[in-house]
Amino acid sequence: MAQGTLHSPDGTQKVGHLALPVICLVTGEKEFEEDLVPELLPWFQVAVRTSYKDLARWVKAEQIVALLIDIDLDDDEPDTGFAILNELRRLDESCVLISLSRSRTRSVEKRALEAGATTHFRSPFELSEVRLTLVEALRLRDEERTRKALQQQAIESSRFQDFIGASEPMRRVYDAIQQVADSSINVLIRGESGTGKELVARALVALSRRANKPYIRLNCAALPENLIESELFGSEKGAFTGATESRPGQIELADHGTLFLDEIATLTLPLQTKLLRVLEDRQVQRLGGRTLRKIDFRLICATNEPLEEMARTGRFREDLFYRIHVVPIQLPPLRDRTGDIPLLCEHFLQIHCVSNGIPLKHLAPDALQIFEDHSWPGNVRELENLIQRLVITVRAQEIQATHLPSNLIAQNYAVQEKMLLPDSGANFDEEVQSLEVALLNTALRRAEGSKTAAARLLHLDVQRMKYLCRKYSL
């Protein structure tokens, strides 16, 4: 493997790694080397390369933290420098790349930045400015890596099976799942659409003694009424037009395993009666058949409908309701999961950036604030769909508030306006007084009680600051 000559702060030249981070200067110009190396040595070890050849593989092997690349190195192929920048950026999204050029044209700088350069310098340049830019870029890179590591740590610590969330409502859900997972008791999962009811079912199965047995899922709302009966209970050959062979139903296929019936409230009353009989007798009879087959399965159901009300009005069998409602697990809506939205956003950004082969994006603070203020009527499903859409449509690495759908921004403004001025109105003088007190208290806390320092923070005359403190007894 090609090696770079490494200049260390003590003036010696070595190949290898010392305590200081190693940066690489790629240039064929002696002037660049003689000027830049002494300027950078107190802070870094500097490896000098005079060729683009095998640069990407060498950088990866030597764990180079940053590169200063002379993009005019190959005079015969002027585009090679831009191609090298592009290749290095694709290999490491966080690598600090500073491009150098003798060209004074704006187009060269623009192309270098588009190819992946962190920043660009045109010769002649201030040596100290290059060094300061390099130090600051590495500091920002390290801060970003730390932020991502902490975010990933937070996601992992808040992960339970396929769930992401550490809020108190979700902790209660996790506890409920763990309490009943290893039993054979019937469970009813309740919650609004998009809250993750199927994830609860999968977690119950994964933590149960039936984990390696069949797991059969049937969405009762997805099949027409004339097909769901045969789908549930199976059919014998000739049982109805088109039944050319005998086939087991989903209940039968779940033998020794778990049957998950999603949207159970959509079952008709006759089907509810047949299901109740199966649960009571633990036997199933196919359509057109005479044989009863003994079945051992665990039933998990899910709904977002008010089954109690449906039972009172005769739309759902009361006895079936009590059969499936042995242990209810209530999933909270996303609007009640305080603190989980940043974790979910980061999780979905990782998933959809990776699956689409896109460098990892992140939400700007203003965009995240709007996400946290949104009511999310479609819950986690709505959030994931929006993140997926933004990953594809936003070309920038940072997703800002201006990239968000207009209805999301409009709702956020409407909520803020309602908080500022409720429908019942507000006392202007009292609201102004409350704001003054809040600002004064905040400034005093930051200034550690110093009225003079607090006055500077609020751009106030010191005498006026003291007057306001006396006025509000602060």
C-alpha cells in the first residue's frame, strides 16, 4: 500500500500514527507544502501526497481525519480533482475536505463545493485562515458525530422489540406486553389507527413460548364479506362455487401458534357467533365439512372501534367481547407520547435514508419543533410516511421548516396563535406584565443575579432594570 510521508511537530518525518490526528495535504506544488505544513504542524501531523493515485483507499486505511486537496494537481485532466472530491465524499459523508486552487474563477469554487468540498480556498490564501477553518470544521465534525452517537444511544435505550419510545405511556405498554406475553390468555389491543397495534401483536408473539410456532395475521376489514368466512374457517371441496379443493382456514393454520385478527369490529354478527363457538369449544369446522378439528391457538385481536358501545347497541356480541377482552392493551396516540417524536424522527430518517441509498439527513431545530407541536391524527404511521416523503424530495442534508407541507406549518401557527390569544380573549396589560416578569427572571438567572449583566442581556438601561425589579419585587 502506498504510504504518505508524515511530518510531525518535532520536525521528524515518519510513516505511521502518532498521538495527534493526521491530515493529508495532496499537492504537487512545493509552495503549498512549504507554506502549509509549518502552519499546521503544531495542531496536526501532516501527510503529504503528490498524486491522486489510490488516494481514497489510502485515506481509509490510514484513518485520515481531513484532507487539503489541490484540485489543479492534474493539469492534463482538469476534472480529476472534482472527481476525487466526489469519490472521497461518497466514501465518508463526515470527512473534512478542503479544496485548494490557483484559479480565481467563481465557477471552480462552485464545482468544488458541489463535488463535496467542505470549503474552498483560492491561492494566494491566508495560512492562518486555512488552519482556523480546518480546526473549526473538525470541531463541528466531532460535535456532529457525538450528537449522532448520543441519538443512536437514546434510540437503542428506548427500543423495545419493534417499538421506539421511552415516554411513560409507552413504558406502561411495554410492561403490559411483558406481563402477558408468555401466557395463552386472549389479548385485545386498542388504539387509534397508526399507533402500532400490529407491533404489539408481534411483540407478544416474539416473547411467548409460541414464538417458533405459526403466527397467522388476518385483517378482517380487508376481505369482502363473502370471502372472509372461508378464509377464517376453511372450506371443503364443493362447499361453494369455485371451491375446487379442500383448504384449511386461518384459524386451522394457527394451530399451536397465534392468530391475530386485526379490525375485529368489522366481522358480521353471524361470523362473530361462529368465532365465539370456536373459542368456547376449541374446535373448528370447515365450510361444507362435517368433521370438527381440535385447535390449540392463542387469539390476539385489535380494533380502533368502541366495542363497548357496539355491544350495547347490538352491533357486536357482548359474550364475544368478554371473551376477547380478557387483557386489554391500550396504545397511546402520538400526541400523548411526549419526548418520543425526536427519537422516532431519527429512527425513520436512518431507515429511509439507508433503504434509498441517500446520505443520512437530519431535521433542523425549527422543523423538529413543528413536528413536536403537530397533533398527528394519523399517529406514527403518518409521521413515518412524512419522513419517507421528505427523505426522497428534500435534496439538502438538513430538512428545514420551509421543506414541510404547508398544512403542517399552518396548523403550527394556528396552535401558537391560540396559545397566545385564546378564543375567550386576554387581558392585554396582564399578559404584557407576565411577559416582562418572565423576561426579567430569565435574564437574572442567566446573569446569576447581577442586575447590571441582566440589563445588558435585555438591552436595558441599568436604572430602568433596577426600577422594573423593584416594581415586580424581583
